[in-house]
Amino acid sequence: MTYGDPMTQENSVAVVGLSCRFPGAHNVEEYWRNLCAGIDSITHFDRPTLDASGLDTALVTDPRFVPARGVVPDGELFDREFFGISAAEAATMDPQHRVFLECAAQALDDAGIDPDRSGKWTGLFAGGDQTPAPPAGSVDTATATQRLIGREKDFLATRAAYKLDLRGPAITVQTACSTGLVAVHQACQALLGHECDVALAGATALHLPQVGGHLHQEGSILSADGRCRAFDADASGTVNSGGVGVVVLKRLTDALENGDRIVAVIRGSAVNNDGREKVGYTSPSVAGQRDVIRMALARAGVSSDEIGYVEAHGTGTPVGDPVEVAALTAAFAAESEGSRTGPCLLGTAKANIGHAGAAAGIAGLIKAALMLHHRVFVPTPHFSRPNPALDLDASPFRISTEHRPWEQAGPRLAGVSSFGIGGTNAHLVLEEPPRTEPGDLDEADGAHALCLSAATPEALHTMRTRLADRFDAADAPRPADAARTLAARRRFPYCLSVVAGTAAEAAALLRDTDRTTRAAQAPRVAFLFPGQGALQAGHGRAAHALLPVFREVFETCRVHVRARHDIDLAPALDPGTSPDWFLDTRHQQLGLFVYGYALARQLSAWGVTPEASLGHSVGEYAAAATAGGWDWQDALDLVHARATAMHQAPPGRMLVVRAPLDEVTPLLDDTVSLATVGSGYAVVSGPADRIEALAADRRAAGTATRLLPTAHAFHSPLMAAAAEELRKAVATVPGTTSHQTWISGVTGEPTAPGQAQDPDYWARQLTGTIRLDLGMRTLAESGAQVLVELGPGDSLTREAIRRSADLVAVPLLGRSPSDERGNLLGALARLWEEGVRVDWESLAPVRAGRLCSLPPHPLARTTVPVPPAAPPRPPAAVAPVPAASSAHRAPQAVTPVWTQAGAARPDAYDVLLAGDPARLGAALSGHGVTAVAWRPGALAAAADGFAVRDGRRPLVIAVPPEREAPPGPDAPGVAPVLA
């Protein structure tokens, strides 16, 4: 079956994001490098380190003590401020909860998912390792609930869901060593059952302090030398370790449709239990493991012959490994079609990182997924010759011993096993990710906006540097993919953006752009609409290609103008259009109106509503239409009527004079009129010969001037006849109720209600002076923080900046049509930095990209103080249970707690009952058991004396005394001592 088969897609789940921290690896990249290199990441502690840790000297000097353990990097640290957690609350949290929360957040980043904006139900399935004992002396009743929530497994998933705003099911899963893989199975079932659309699944295991080791005893699960030699003839067990891992999952159909980065595909999964048909509760079961593997293969719809690799549970014990291989062999034989052409390789991450407890299964899953993603096998450390009990020659299995390409004719498939003490078994069948079709890669050429955001300026700086390094790497992502991924991630207050077309350019710009903008929550925005002369050939081409609403509005207006006025606006988009086309006032003014109105509609579609609008000359028509003064068809007809009348007016010229108004006023007379007043300049208008002579005179006087490219004298008495025609046209247009204000170009003040329907106003606007200077002052006083120029050029942007350097003014299209794509994306990115909402994923180039793996949001971890350890337990290997005070004596259900303290056979143990031996002794009588009663406080002495009798150590059963009343929250209890 292939991914083209609808049944395969409908029943498969894609792994779209990863995050982990395991011994020797701060992240997925380091973990993968270690796996490829076959590195053993277990830490072997020297004596000074052990002594400094405060471990009992008797333990450290015990000849059976193995000072080895898997150390989770930065396990003692936590970025509490990133999650809004106080120092006091962080101190009450189980370290496993802390690292899991960090890992889950970074997994969302890796998947390019913002739960707030995705509109998807996101579930969370996770479990943790043994809950640590509370710190000694923690009797503060005011914080009892907080401490309970911070440490109990029940709250692992729900706390993370709360902090990450996940709205799907949040369920804690606990099945001992198989917890991580069972969590993934549960997440898959929830996705396929449509209980959620996205699911995070994982597990965590971390115990502080991390310096330590174990006492080795022959035949136990823990290694004699701190090495996990899985499947090897010299295997003697595994090593205690820790870690945290999270995968982000989606239904395969959704992931393919969304363009997600797919690391691997889960074709099928199964979970079962051994039942009681095995030697003992903690013993592995060949039948149980065999059946769960067969069930997963059946659900995946594949033959065992297609499986090229199995990531085994692989504890490296002389008994466990042969049981697992026997179960695999039986399952593969039962599900074989006789088509296997080569061996199936076996490996286990435990040989690299030890036994990560509840996180062991997720460590194996991430390893197998990465192998499929990179299509390579990785070595199994410490393997030299197989354990004869494996009987590999009678099986299809061989041990993976080298890093090499995974050559396979059909789709690469792998199995992943995880088996929990107590009998909960899990197995997954994975398939390599679908290959990218070459045709999909050709739609994202050109510049792209890379938008970074972080919770602090320091984090933003770190993110910028790490992203630059990522673009410098040999496998650098395409800018299109990075742009889409960054746009899809969670949004934070501190922002930075660059626009780049290549990975090398992106790296260089990121290194050189060291600025930080704090985005406003809801910045007040004003729109600026430019006037005639700004439109050039090719302007709007990029907006038409990139912005969906702009394109739709442009084409709708184009159809209307062509049908009503026999003018096609398409040449405006063509860079090859003759400049003469733009000298036609009708083309200029219709084009400027459509561009401004369409850009305003695009921003409105993103939820941007202007506080005010200001238009220059014909730009005021776009401002009035945007404010709701007319409907767009009537506005277009008015602009056409105006432009036609102006086009038929007597010829004239217009001149920009760079001088204050008081220096320009003396130049005016009956023929030379003041057309526009700006900040530090004015535009005069009149007959061509008079204006040309004035230009020569001003140049001779040393005044900067510029003749505008127009053949008419706008905003002068030469427009009187055109104004009369316009007055008639306005009078025929039905009015609407304006829902926004705009600033009058004539007065520089906000317009009055009904202004759009006043024929005299628009006639006066055509012949009179446009007071941009007053309008800009009013705009600044309106409280607008961000000004957006909606049209070609940047004339109004520059005018605004001259008026107030504190304003943020952004021209959307810019001055050069040849670089409009970069200008437009840079402008949108600048608005985004300021907090203006930009729906990046609606843009064509962003949609053309695929989600990819980028460095996650950096975490500024600080040390969380490790609570003081409980006093050392007595040599008999169990802590004495404190006696209750006389104020608390009532019957209470009691669960005996026991610890095996020696390596002899069970019938070689004496039993010491701590408490009232009558409560349990009766049940043991007749079994040859010696019971020694004790008085409260005397257990240690009794145990010490009893342990040396006949050279044997006792099996201790602690039975708390009965209580007369329930203990108060301050009373010492059983759970704190025995946890």
C-alpha cells in the first residue's frame, strides 16, 4: 500500500514535530548525532564528584556500587518566567513536570503550531516516572495543595495543557517503562477518533540530584559496569537514566493537506497486557509481546517481511533480551508472507542512553523516526557478539552495528517496542515520510519575510543567531519554508524581521540586523492614500500576486471599469507598459483609487480598522470610499467623471518648491495658484509657460524645485470647468452612512457627517489648495501610532516622518516597481513588528512554503533550588515509619511497604515486622517466618541487630500503627516517608 491509497492515509498518523532532552543531548539534533556516532552517553562519576554530592560514604565504598547514570542536560534548570511561573511555584514542581513543559513548548515550535491561532483541538497524552519524595520538613499547610499539584503525576498533562492553551483531551498515562509509547498509541487513537486534530504525546523521567549510581547484584536488571550491552553475550543489564521526549502528531491526511514537515508516519499501533500467564508480575512474557507485535502489524496492514528495522525494548539483561527476540521471531513468523529478502536489523537506544524509565519508549520512537527520516541505520554501542540465547540464526534478525544507508526497494518500515513492568506492552509500526514531489518546490521563488518573535530581547537575539546558523548549514531550509514556519508559530512581544530570497542572504541579514521592536497589543492605525503621479508601470504587480483580497478587489473593479468606461486597468500591472499610458489622467486616477481601496480592503480582511484616513487629492476619494462614504461602484464612477473632466481641462503644469509657505506665498498671483502645502515645501499650479518660467527663476535663486510629470494644472482656477462637471456627478450619487472618519484635504480637519455627498465640497477640493500640512498635524493628534501608505510610492510616508519622527510610517508598495515584492513583504513585516495583524498564511508565497524544523524559542533557564534530601534510610533499606501522636488514633487502611535488601533466595530471608506483628504476623504464621516486634522508634536498632544474625539481611515490612483519628495536614504520615 502507498500513501496514495486513501485507506492508508485515513488510518495513518504523521509525526510532524519532535523535541527531546536525553543524556548527552540538549535537543533532537544532538541526540541524532550521538546515535549516528554510536556514542554511549552514560556519565561515570569520579570519587570527588560522588563525595561532593553528599552520597553516603558507605554506599559509595560498597564494592557492588556502580557510579554510573544517565544525566539529563540542564535538568536542574527551568525557564519559569517564560511560562509565567513564580519562583515559589517552580520550587514545588517535580523536576519532571518542569522539563516536560519546556519540551512540549519546543515541540510545538518544531511543528510550527500556535494553539491559539490554529483553530484546532490539540490534545496531550503524557506520563512521568516515580514521583519524588517531598522535601524534608514540608509541613506548610498553606502550600499543601500547590505542592500536591506540583508533584503528583495526575497533573502532568493538565498543567502543560493549561500553560500551552491546549483545548483537546489532556490525559496522564502511566504504564511504567512503556508509558511513553503507550501515550503515543493513545494519542493516535484520539486523532483517528477525531477527539482532537493535533496531539502531543511523550513522557518524562528525571530525579534530582542526578549524581548517583546503583548497587549491582547478579541477575538483576542493572549493569555490572555501567554499560548497557544490549543483545551482547556479555550483557549484564541496563543503567538508570532519565530524559524527556515529546512528539507532535496529526492525521496523515491533514498533514499532507497542510504541507507539514513529516518526520515519519505511524501506520499502526497496539497495546496489550501479559495477564498472569507468566512466571511473576514483573516478568516479561513471550506471548504478550508476540501478540502486541502481531496486532500492530495487522493494524498497519503490512507483512512482517516488509519491516527492515525494529527498535527494541532492549534492556540488555541476559533474560529480557532473549525473551524479546523470541517474541519478535514468533510474531514475524506468524505475520510473514515468505517474501523477505534480507535481515531485519535490531537496535535499542538504551545502549546509548540507558533506561530512561517512563521516557524509554519515546526515546526509541524518536530514534526510529529519525532513522526513517534520514533513511539510514545507526550502530548499537557495546555490541561485539550476540548472546547465544537469542538464537539469531533461527530468526530473521541481526543487530545493527554501523551507520550506513538504509537501502530498501519498497517503502522503509520500522517497528518500535516498549514493555512495561507489570505487563503493559506497546508496539508501533512506522513508515518513512512521503517524498516531496519536485513540482511542489517551484512555487516559492523570490523574496520572503522571515518574522521572528520572542518573549524577551535576549531570547530574540539568541533566536536570530541560531536561525542564522541554521541558514548557514549544509541542509539549510528554503526561505519560503522558514517564512511559513515562523509565521505559523506562537507570537511573542519582541519582534524582528528580514526579507531574503536565499539562505545565504537570510543568514547575512540575520547577523547584521540587530534591532528589537516591542509589538503593541492593538496599535492605532491610520491610512494614507497618495495622489496623482505616483503610479508607474508595474506597480501593484507584486500585490496582485501575493495578496488574495487585493487581487480579488482589483479584478472586480477592473471588470466594472472596463464594462462602464471602456478602460482596462491591466496595463498598470505590466512593467512593459509605455509611460504615455500613465500620463492619461483617467488611467492614473482610476488606478490610484483601485490600488488604495483594494489595499485597504486587504488590511480590513485581516482585522485592521483605521483610526483615521488621509488622502492626497484623488487619494481622498479612496479615503472616503474606505470610510463608507460611497459604495465602491459609485466611487469608481465618480473618480472616472473627475478624471475625464480634468483630462479635458486646459493644459498647465505643476511645480514643487522646496521652501516654507511664507517664501512661496509671494510667488502667487492671478495665474499661479497654491495647489498643495506640505511640511517644508509647496506645490504651485498654473499655465505651463508661467510655471516653467517660475521653475527657471527659482533654480537661479538656488531654490530646489521639481516639475511634476503632468500636463494639467490641478487645484487651480484652470480646473473650474472640470469642477462644475464633478459637482453634477456627485449630486447624482446616492449617499451612505460613513462608519469611519477621514481627514479633509481642504481643511486638514476631520470631515463632517455627510461630507461625501456634498457636491460643493468636492468641487472646492478640485480647484482649491490641499493642506497636507494641516492634515498630517490632525493625524498626529488623532493618536494614530502606525501610518500605512496604501498605494505606490512613499510621498505621504516621507511627509509624515517630516512632521513627527516618532510616528511609524510604512509605504506598502514602495517607490520602485522592480523591487515591489521585497518592498511589500518588508512593509508587511514592519507592520507585523509593530503589532498590526498580518495573516501571513493567506499570502501566496507563504502558502507555497512547507513547514520545516527551525530552532525553537530559546529558554533562559535558571537553577531551581533542589529541596533538601530526606535523612538517609537505615541499612535495612526501608525508613522507619514515625509513630502517630496520641491525638490521632483511629482505624485506617494500611498498605505494607517492603524493600528487598539482599540477593539471596526468598526462602533465605528473615522477615522483620515493623509495628504490631499481630496485624500481619497472623497471615505469615505457619510459613517458617520469624517476626520481631518493636516499639516505636526502635526499628533501626532492631533491624541492625537482626541483620547480622547468621550473616543475613532481613526482608523488612513496615506496618504503620493504627490511628484513632485522621491526621491533620501537619502530622507526619506514611506517604511522605515511604514515597
